[in-house]
Amino acid sequence: MMAAPVKSRADEAPSSVQTLTIGKALNLGLRAAMEADPKVLIMGEDVGKLGGVFRITDGLQKDFGEQRVLDTPLAESGIIGTAVGLAVRGFRPVCEIQFEGFIFPGFDQISSQLAKLHYRTQGRVKMPVVIRVPFGGGIGAVEHHSESPESFFAHIPGLKVVSCSNPADAYWMIQQAIASDDPVLFFEPKRLYHNGQLKSEVDTVHPVGPLFASRVLRHGTDATLVGYGPSVKVCLDAATAAAEEGKSLEVIDLRTISPLDLGPVFESVRRTGRLIAVSEASGESSVTSEIAARVQQECFYSLEAPVLRATGFDTPYPPSKLEEHFLPDLDRVLHTVDRSLGW
């Protein structure tokens, strides 16, 4: 008889690598944070029994109970206000805003209380609150369901603002945000939640890196593209298309919107001499405006062309039948690259 094959410990141990979508990665990241710390709570409209309108919290109330995954009334000011009180008492609430356009009823609590209590108390009161915000267009939704309000919150001292663009970042960044003692607005690209094309391997043991740091995703020599959230996929697609025409584009995922980590952007621009900033938000007084100003200030003598931007238009978000025209797509980004290279 042949001897049975000997199993190694590696064969017996479960793999730490899973293939996930952004939505599933967020779900597992929330689950890991709740398992690690009993003070972590999830609260929001329909986050419990329904699992959220995008099913990001699916199964969490069943496993952790109604005391830790709370269905709230339709009242964003109440959700944020309650989270502030819970944070004062030592909890780490994670609030879901169902759609980004619904966040403004809670704007007073965010700007007047959440952002200021740590500073006002000279550090004695911490505000470990995470506000999850599905944002951006591309889902064919009605008014108030497809906006990009991140620049509002990046302008408020005391708030941290981040955005994930891929499953690995989604899994780890949500846990890092929850572990932070500062309030974090966590902007999630909702049209990419369940995009199978972005499904990728996620190492659930080894973190991807620090929370407030940008990352170079693709190296290039002719121009630099920088984006965040849903714009990152557009930048990567543009770099792939440009390569077929012999153009080499570097792509940087900003990841953190406040504080901005522009060190990798400065380094890249000093090599390429050109920068195109991409965002679905309107260009006026925006994150891309700040990027352009800071790059011009720090890299003036390296620039071979003005910093250009491909953004949403300076209008309210349009009806769904016009959103493809509103959003900076592959063609608009490539056109902006050509303008930069032709300078």
C-alpha cells in the first residue's frame, strides 16, 4: 500500500488571502473591527436587518446583535449626534450615511461638535467616530444620490477624510479608520462596490500600509495622473490606453484627502513635469484645486505644463441620463493628457 501523503502545517492552516470585491472587503473589515473591539458599534438607516441598501453590513446584526448593529430613524443629525455622545462614553461608533446627499442634515453636528471636541477639550476627549459615506455617480440614481461632497469636509479642521479605491484598501482602511482616535469620514465609491472587474486578492493578515498615505499604483515617465475613490480606476484605464499610443503615465491613488499626502505626487511631478488631477467632484474650490496649488508651489521649476484637471462640471449633479456626460470618463482624461503633453 502507498503511504498517505504527509500534510504540512501550511496545508492545514486557512489561507489569509481572499478574493474579494470592494463591498465584501468592507463587510469583512467591519466584521474584523467588531470582533477585535467590543466597543465598536454600527449605526444607520437599514444597516441591521436589511444589511444596508448596498448590503455592506449584511449579516452583522445577526452575528453581533441589535445592541451593536443599530437600525436608526431617518435622521442624520440624530445619528451623528448620538455617535458623538457614544464616543464621549468610550465607544467607537461607525455611522453609515445611506447616500452622500443625505449627509447635510448632520452637517452641523459634524462641523460644530465632531470636528471640535478633541481640540476644545485640549485632547482630553477623543472622538473615535467613523462616518461611512457612499459617494459618486455612475449608478443611474435620482437627485441627492450621486454627489461628491468630500471637499466640504476636507476644509474643516479636526476631521480626517479618506477614500478607498480597491478591495485591499477597503478591508484595511476601514479597520484603521475605526482604530483612529480622530473622527474620520470614509468615502466609498459606491458604483465599484460589487464591480467584478475590480475583484482582487486581499491579504487579511498583513496590512497594506498606513491610513493617511498616498500610493503610486503605476509608474510612468511622461505625465502624472492623480485621483481618489472612483477616479482611480479611470486613471488606470487611461494609463493603459495611453500606453498603446506610446505614452507612459504614472498613476497615484491619493487615498487620503485630509490630511493630503502629496510627497509621492511632488516626487512624481519632478520626474514627469506634468500633472493631471482627476475627480468626479466639481472643480471649483475642490480637492483638485488644492492639489494644483500645492504642486505649483512645490514643483514650479519642474513643471513643463500647467497643472490640469479633469473633474465634474460646476453644476448640480444632472439627471441619470446625462451623468455619463458629467463624469470625467476615459476620453476626457485622455484629452486632458494630450493637452498637457502638447503644451
